[in-house]
Amino acid sequence: MSDEDDARAELEEWSEFVGRIRYDGPRPDDGRDERLADEAVVSEFSGWGRLDGSAEMNNLVCRALEIGYLRALQDVRERRIAGLGPTN
């Protein structure tokens, strides 16, 4: 197996892993958090300028960032952050 084949296989494994985390993680009924996470990731990516990675790699990075935002939003809403007052 070539280095390129190894890299593609590893990318596919990571993509499956991130996909499982993303879609098995927090999923509010109204989809509001998912929209907020998507907007945050789009905003973050636009600040980076052009990314030289493949479409698959860029997609993986986006989904991983969405997971972080979703988990953070969930922590804020469930008041799991010390010193954070009441939230809506």
C-alpha cells in the first residue's frame, strides 16, 4: 500500500469517527444549536482564507469544529461552566 493509500484510509477512518461523534452527540429537537454551530464554523472558516486541504479534509475539520461548538453550547445551556450565571 502506498503512502497516499495509507493517508486516504486514515482520513476515511477519522471521517467515520467524527461522523459518529457528530451525529450521536447533542441533538436538540429544534435544531437551533446545529444552526448556531454551523454559523460559527462558517464564520471561523471565512477568517482562515483559502484552505489548501482536500475537500474531504476541509469537511472533516468543519464537522470536528461543529462538534466542539455543539458540546460548548450544551455545557452553557446546562450550566456546567463554573461561574456562569443563569442562561436562556
